[in-house]
Amino acid sequence: MKLASLLESKRSKKLAGFLIKRRKPLGILLYLCGLVYLGMLPRDEFNRRSFVDENALMVGLVRREFRDSQSISDYAEELADFGVDQEGLMVWLEASFSRIGLEVYSQNYSAVLPAVAGPQAASVSGRSVYGVLRAGRASSAESLVFSAPSGEAANTHGLAVMLSLAKYFKSKNYWAKDIIFLVTTGGEIGVQAWINSYMGNAVKGINAGPLPGRSGAIQAVINLEIDSPKIEYARIMIEGVNGILPNLDLVHVLTHLSEMEGIPSALHMGWEGVRSHGRYSKPDLSDSAHKLYTVASLMAHQAPGLPLAGHAPFLRHRIDSVTVRGVGSGPTAKPLLNLASSAFCLPPGPWRVVFEASTISWRDSTIQSSSTMPRLAGDSSPSGCSCLPSASYWLHSCWRYPLLLLWWGTLENLLPPLYCTFLGWHFT
Amino acid sequence: MAARRWDWVQLLTAVFLHLTLPCMCQGRAEQSYSEALFMKFLADGRVSATFDFSTVWSVHPLLFSNPGNVQHYGIFPKSLAEVVAHYHVQELHLTLTQGQWRTRVWGYPAHPAPPGAELWAWFLPEADSEKEWPGLVDAMSGLLGAHLNAIDSASSFQPLVSFRPNGAILSKDMSNSSALLRYAALPRETVCTENFTPWTKLLPCGTAAGLGELFEAESLYDCDYHSLGLHFTPHCLDDGCGQVGVRLSLTLTVVFPPPVTSNPSILEWSLKSLFHRPLTSACPLAFSSTVTVETNSIDGVQVSLSQTPSLTGTVEVAGRRRDRAVFDLHSLTNSTTSKPLPPLSVSSSSWAYHIMPEQPELLVSRHLVGSGHDWGGLATEITNSAPHTVEVLYLEMVPWFFRLYLHTLSVSQATVLSQHYVPAKDRRRAHMLELRLSLPPLSTSYLSLQFRRAHLKWTEHKPDAHHGFYINSAVITTVLSECPNCTSLAAQDQDLAVLRLYSEPLLVSLPTPDFSMPYNVICFVCTVIAIAFGSVFNLTTRTLQPAAAAKEKLLTRILRRIGVLSKQKSD
């Protein structure tokens, strides 16, 4: 009764008239409110600490076993001799893999680049080499991929870490899944060719050769790109093709472990790192500006949907993958041993929150990916289910509001192109 | 012929034994038991050890199935005999395997087995296989402590031609139908010492004497491949098969990692280094207890023994010469003293990792095609490196929730000679596709088949629903006239020309529901009902009428008259 009377009262008619008359300024005001609200999201009151969803991954119980830093430097020395000789490098890698005891295979591919300006060749061809570590007593139904690209950007130390880990893994007998050590050339095209051949999908323009050896369904991929023997911090790149994100448990475990090993990690460079090109001083990672920059960078990188690193083509096939890029070689850099061991201690540990803002902002956008492929996340319930219904609960789920405000603001056809490009909203 | 190649070695061994040893008392009802261990270097430096414990009993299988006929079981395990008799089983094959046999590198397996559990059985001619099969599955899962109860009608198959009886055939009717055959495989099954211990209890000497002394679970399970087998078959006791008995063969195949030493080019193994237990005696119940080592040189790499064997010989395994060294345990041990056997070690020098060892002639591999939760495909590659055409039987078994589209079956290079397809029935029966293929020489044939993933009801998902579901290994069965890569055993006299290869099992993920949704729905609906139902019901069903003025009570009127209450009536 009361509702009906409200709708018919004079006061409501006056309110409706006011709203309709002032819709444009109201729209702009709401839009600006939305932007301000978005900018306030990185603040601690508006988000939650990142956490590992899968209870079986116990980060605190990990124990570092890999201590062979000598083999990393030995491999790095041998790899440094190759320089730009890709073919020689591939042959040497094949021999190294087989000396370690892996099954070695290679794949040829070629691609025609659609529109290339400048003196670059219009077609790209190359050869990828991969070694398969067969797990004992396992039926090869599942596999993990440990990838390190090799190409124009020298990835000497990434390859060295991969080889020494391969040697170490071969001596262990507790593997349940096969591990594929993949070295690709040609950047993302080489990786795309490999994964297309593996999955049996064909992509126009990439002529991917057959794979002589395989393992089972790929569960996760870690891509290493390190070009200096000591690194300052690890940049973990998570965006994939079309803005797909991996299961966030994988990301949280990695950042958590790298913190434990003393290597801070970040999703994107700090503001100082961007301003002073190439000279990365360790950013003050608790700075709000850095968090805001990370949120904005994630949006800016996800929206165009371009692949940033070698892990991106895997995400299209719902395979959780990340790239770990070692950054910085200043005086405070840590040896690669720490990164290597952190990349592969699978159980997680006590973690510091480094980039909570960026992860929580996008947490719900990845619920889709984490619930359909939650190899690490188990039964991930939608966010908020486990929260106590308190004021903090509403704050924690308040990421929706700035977006809602933005949407309302544009209902009146204000700035729709700006809306689309600024918001890397991704529908899986 | 492969089955004949061991005759002269066995004859020599038997003569040797009978001249030197006191007569071993045979068990009652003419039972004979032999045990053999066969070890060889594989092409990639690994060491394969195959145990074969075989009991032959001269009771006819049909008599055997009648409880009153058999009075004394002797050394034949009574638990298994009762199971076989009760369910009217003619042939029974059970394998429990950890790992995938890598045919490309290791050659053909002596006892082929897919990863996980595999159980197949032929029932006696008069038996009702439909009724007996579930009971047999339960009995075998109890006998060996395996979770075979997961086998139901949706995962049992009746292959038409791929799994013919291995042993003697008791009735001509069996040749044309497979109504008496049941096959099931569980790739998800894990094997551990809980299966191994009941298996060792079926051995006459157990782990107390003979080759069973080598069994130590830690070393047997710290390997690259481990397969337990139990094979019960009718057995021809003489050449013309005039007399038929039964044979129980318990097999164990283990592949150890390469036994590298401090010198990287020398591989050395000994029984002690592999099994960590000393071998001190031969089983007194066995008429033959041997350890055979293959001393062939692999790619020019010499294999040397530290002890002089009792016998050496060269056998012809279908075109290739194989040098065998046989150590007869009866002669090497003395029953009066308990001196342990002198250690046997085998070393091969100037060894290096090979990049790609010589491949056997027939190879099969299978993988999944496509990603996403709607469509998918199976792709199989069969390689024939022989210079002649080979005819193979290809068997594929796919669960019902991967809906195969048979019109998408495409076969390249090979010719399909005949096809037998059994479509699936939801929740009752799985897909089965059997093809008879003719593979051209020196070719790789590709088979591909597309499927669509169905949605399961939320209660049908297994624990850890996101792991996915397994598709059984595809089976290639063929008869090879030449078999240079076959491994063979001393006591094995079944027809080795039948070769069976298993592909990898496939793990496919199905779209899973959000398992928290039933809880969410219940909460939501209950909240709505509790909060909104009352108000909405009132709003929709209550009608309001103007209230009639009620007559005031007498007392109230009096109080009003005298001025205690206000003059105005209250509304």
C-alpha cells in the first residue's frame, strides 16, 4: 500500500522530473564519482588480503631443497657462448636434455606475419626444442610445462635455471605428472605454434609442425625470463591473450614463496621504475601510488588483449600459466637460487601482501577461470561467501560500485568509447 | 615358433636337476610349480625384472568348477580356486599396474598391461555371464584389496575379437560370440603395497623362500614401472591338447631406473642393489627356480656377469639372437646350509644415453585434441615400421558421457577392413569401437574421432570433481610373425605371437557445476520464503474495508460523561 502511494505522490513526481531534467550533469557527476571510487580501491580499507583459495596448498609447510647454484652458473657460462646462434643453441640444448636423461623432441614451425612494416621479414620460422621428464609410475595423463623462451632477448639465465632444475628434478622420484621443459624461439609465435600442435587446433597463418612426443593434459605452465645472474625483484606477468587471467592461486603461491625467499614480487613495475627508464630502484611497495599504478596497468594491459609474454597463448586453452621475469641487477639483487627454488616449491608459505589492490580488484573477474579450471583452487566459492556480514564485508565487495557508477554515468551516452577502453572488463 | 624356443633349455635343466638333486615331492593331484626371474637391460639403460610364478594343475577346468570334485588344493591357492569355481570362470586375467610401458624405448612388454587395473574374464560355456560378472568383480577386489567395485555395467565391455581366450578353448561355440567375455579397466586405480601383500600370499612359498625373498615393497615401488598380474587359464597338458588342466601364472614386472655408478659410462646392478634383500634359497616346492639374465650387447655395449651361470645359451627370438645366462637356484643353493647365494652383479661398460633408441615395429600413441568444455577429439597414431603389411585389431572404449560422433571417424593411411561399434546408453553402457585395420608397411596411420562432453548430474561427479575422467587405454591386438623386440621368459609357453599394446589413458575434464549452488539456492529460497512470503501473502489476499464505528463500552461512556476521559472520541 505504501509503495503504491509513494509512486503516485506529488513529491515523487517532482523528484522524477528533477532527475530527468538534470540527467546529463548527473551522469557526468556519477561518472566522476565512479572514477574517484576506482582510484580509492587500492587503499587498504577497500580490499582484502590475498589468500590461497585451495586449502590443500599449505604455503607455510614448504621446505627449500634445491641448493645447486653452481650448476646454474655453469649452465649460464656455457649458454653465454652462443649469442645469436639459435640453431647451435638448439642443438646444444638437445644434447643437454638427453644427457640429463629426458626424452628430447623438436618441432619446426613457420608463420606468415600479416602486416609488417619496415625491413623485417614477413615470415618467421624456427624450431622449438622440448624435453619430457617422465614421472616414474605415472601414466602420463597429466603434465606441467616449464618454459623458457630463447630469441632476440637473451634468456641465458632463464635457460640456465631451467636446465639445472631439470637435472635436479630427474633425481627425484616423487613426481606424479610428467614435466615438459620447453624452449621456444620466435617469441609468442613459437609458443603458439607449440600449443596449437599439442591441442590439435590450427590457427590461420601459423604452420606448426607435428609434435613427435607428447605427454598428457597440461595442468599449469611457468615461463621463465631472466637475463641477469642476480635479480632485484620478480615481475609476475599474468595477463594472457584477450585478457584471460590464470587461476589466482597460482599467482598467490608464487608471490608468497618469492617473498619467503627474499625476492619481492610485483605484477607491474613501480611508478619509479617507469619514470626512470631501465634503472629500477626497488619501489616502495606499500605506496598507494604504486598500487594504483598496478591497478591501472592491469586494466591497460588486459583491455587490448595482446600477449605480453610466453605464457599468454596457454591461457586460451584454460591452462593456468604465468611468466616470471627477473628484473633489475642492482646492488641489492638476490641470487637466482632463491627465485629458482621459490618458483618450484609448490606448497605455499606465509606471504606478505604486496599487490593486494590489484589482485582484489580483479579477483571476481577471475572467479570464472578459477572455478572452471581450479586445479589449484578447488571448489572456489564466489567471493563474499566466507566473509562475516559486517561493515567490512560490504567494503570488500565494493569493487562493484565504481563500475556501477561508471555504467550509470554512461547510460546517457556520455563517453561510451572512453568507457570501453578504460575498463578492461573481461567476460570469459 | 616362439613357443618352442625354450624346449631344449628346459630339457637340459630338467635333466641336470634330476641327476643332481633328490626328488622333489610333487604336490597332490599332479601339481607342478616353477618360478623364474628374467632380467635384462632396456635400451635406455633401465633394468627390467620380470617374475613369473606359475602353477600347473592337472584338474580339468570343468571338474574344477564343481566343488565336490576337488578335495585337496595342494599348492594352488584355495582362495582363488574357490572364487574361480563359484563364479564359473574359465579364464581370468587381472593386472594392477603403476605407470605406462614405454614401448618406443623399452620394446614390447612381456606381460602387457594398461595403467591402473584391468580385469577380463571368460566364463565357462554354460554360465550366465551377466549374473556372474558383478560377483566376480567383488570377489577379486576383495582378494587383492583393489577397488574394483567401481566396475559396473557402464564400464564393462564385451569386445568381439580383441580379447580371445589365451588358454585352451573348451567349447567351439566360443569362437563366434563374446557373450561369455567381460572386460573392464580402471585407469584411475592406484596400486600400492595393499595390493601387493595379498598377491604374495597366493604364492606357494610366499616371501619366505625362493624368488619371493627378493620382495621388499620399498624397492619394488621405487621404480619407473610396476605391474602385478594374475592369469588363470585352462592349459593344455600335452601336445595334442588331449588332456587339459589349469594354469595359474602370477607375474610381476618391475622397471628400475638406470643403475648409474660413479663412472658415468658404466652401469652396474646386482640383485642386492636393486632389491635390497639377499636371495638365499630356492623354493623347495618348485621344480624349477631360475634367474635368467639377458646378456645381449646393446648397440655394441658389452654386458658382463660377475658369476659363472649354470647355463648359457643363445635363443632365437623371432629373428634375433638373444644370449641368455641362466642361474639355477636349486643347484646354487644347498638346502642343508643356509649360506646366502654369492652376489650376482651385471655391468655394462661404455654406455651413454641414447637420443632415440631403435624403435619396435608397432607403436601406438593416443592423445586428446581440442580444448574447451564442449567439443573434443581423440587422435590415435599407429606406426608400422615393418616392411610388410600388418593387420591389427584396434579397440577403443569411451565412457558414455563423452558422446562419440561416429560419422567423424577418420582413418588415414590404414584401411578399415571391418568395424564393430556398440553405441552408448546413458548411465548403462559405454561406447565401444572395434576396428580391423590393415596397416601399410613403413607408415603412420592416424585415427581421429570427435566427441561432445555431456553434463553429469551433480551427484555423479567423483570426489575431486575437477580432476577429470579417464578414458581407457586403446588396445591394439595383433599376431606378429616376427618379434625381435619381444621379451620372453623361461617358463612361458603360451603363444607369444599374440601381441597386445596399450596406449596411454586420457584424462578429460568435464564441465563441473558450482557445487556450492545447492547451498546457495536453499539459503536464498528459504530467506525469500521466510521474509517475503508473509508480507506478499498479506498484500495479495487481504482486502481492507472501512471500519464500522464500534459501540463504546458502557464504562467508557460513563467516564466520558463525568469528564475523566476527553470529550472527543478516539478513532
